[in-house]
Amino acid sequence: MKARSLVFDLFGDYLRYRGGAVRLRTLTALMACFDVPEATVRVVVTRLRKEGWLESRRDGRETTYLLTDAAWALLDEGRARIFDRAAGPWDGQWHMVIYSVPETERALREQLRKKLAWLGFGPLSASVWLSPHDRIAQVKAGFAEHSAVRLDAFHARSEGAGADRGMADRSWDLAALDRDYAALLAEYRPRLTRYRAGELLGRDALVERMRLMHDYRRFPFRDPDLPPELLPAGWSGRAAHEVFLEAHGLLRSEAEGFVDEVADGLRRAS
């Protein structure tokens, strides 16, 4: 787990619910649970501040880091993609984006593709991306200030169920995604017995829960959250999501309690 990702995950799962602020000493102590040295923590938070994700203030002799509005929005969006799943039947309508970006703006084009994938769109062809969910407005909002990006949007239906499944197979590597979901299930489902028994306490619960989040949060970039009629038989994704939610919830009390214990202990010692 990279130090930058750990900082974001600590803010996203713990510190945001404690006002979105943390003393540097507290953050350093929490990062030490993952063998990240203080010098690395200082470098990471300095970079995140320069990038506009954190701001800092002086509290006496200590430095406190706080989430910016942009960071709050990013964490809210990330949490929705990780924890939420589309509910209700699919209406059979595809939502398509056709984009055009000049060759001189390759970095911007890659940024657009990452945003499309994050929102659950898949490439039917090079510049044609589609999704069963209407998130076109979110795509347009994200690139409204980039005049070099041209976006055309369509809402359409295919010839039928067979054509729908064919387009889904071409737009996403569902077989590889299913194998990775199955591997996650094989790793974490057997651990539920220990989690339910409350065997992991304090620091161990925090480390385990953070590793769970690290292992699971890569999936929203790849999983378009397709309706059941577009998924292959025996799909592992739903079961993996349920195991993730249960494990995340079972470890919550001990992990959060340890974060509070570290923060309170350092506050009393200062």
C-alpha cells in the first residue's frame, strides 16, 4: 500500500468523520502502523497540500492538516462508487459518449478516459464509450472548462438482449474481472469467521480494514455495475461486494476505536 493512498484512505474512512482534520503527530502515528516513516508522511502531506487536497494551520507548536472542499468532493464521489450499487431493473437504454480530443492534448485525453472508466463507461470502440447508467452529465461537468474536449452524447437502445450482451462483452473484460472478484472472495470470505468472532482488535483491526479497502477499491475503476441481464452466468461481483460490506462493517468498531485512542492519547500528552 502506497503512502499517498494510505493517507487518502485514512481521511476517507476515519478522519473525515472527525472533522476532516488531523494533527501531523497523529497522522504520523497512524501511518507507522503500516511501516511508513515520518519523513515520508511529511513529504506526502506537503505534496497533497500543493495539489490542493489538503490545507494546513498552526495549532501552537503543531501543524494540523485539513481536507479542502475539492478533497471532500473527491472522497464523497469515491465512497459512492465503492459502496453503492445500482438498484432497480434496467430500462434497456444505453447512454453513449463520443469524444474528440486533439493529438496535442494526449494527457487530457487520458484524463477523460480515466474519468469515463471511473463513472462506469466502457469503450465500445476507440472514441465511443457507453454505460447502462445515465452519468453523461457528470462527464460533461468534469470537462466543461476544457475547450479542447468535444463531447457528443446519445441515448439509444440496441436490437435486443443478444446485442446488449454482445456490446457489454466488447466494452469490458468481464471474464478477467470475474476471476479477480473470485480471487478476492477466496481471500476474504474465509476471514469472516474471525471478524464475526471479534478476534482482531485495535491496531490489527485497523490494518486489516485498510488492506481490505486497498484490495477492493481498485474494482470500481473496472466494474461498470452492469444490470444482471448483461452479466455472465455465475458472476462473482455481487458476492464479493457483499463480503466487502460485511467485513468492512465488522471491523469498524475496533478500527475506529484505535484511531480515537491514538488521537486522544497524543492530545493528552501534548
